[in-house]
Amino acid sequence: DRVTQRDLNLDIGEQVQVKHWNSDGSAQVHFRGSTWQARLDDGGPHTPGAYTIVALEGNRLMLKRA
């Protein structure tokens, strides 16, 4: 299930910091006191930095460059 609307999940639009991308295109980010799995949603370069949550797929955060 993919959630992309902020009125359905208040995490949409929040920012996270990615310190390191794994070779499979995933990352672990610290958000709301927990470690979350994350993936890049827009196909851009996998570089460390600030990202915006654009969707949730199950318990995975989908990100785009902030």
C-alpha cells in the first residue's frame, strides 16, 4: 500500500537526513525516534543529505531530494 497524501499520513512532507546510501539503493534513516528503511522515489542520484518524505510504502519511507 502506497500513501502519498499528507491528510492520510502526517509524515508526508517531513524531512530526514540520509548519511549513507547502500549499494542496493536503500538507506536507513532516523525519524521520530526510530530507524526506518528508505528508498529514493524520484530516481535521482544517491547522495547524502536532506530528503523529503513523499510517500510511505508499507513501513518504508520514499524520499526525494529536499
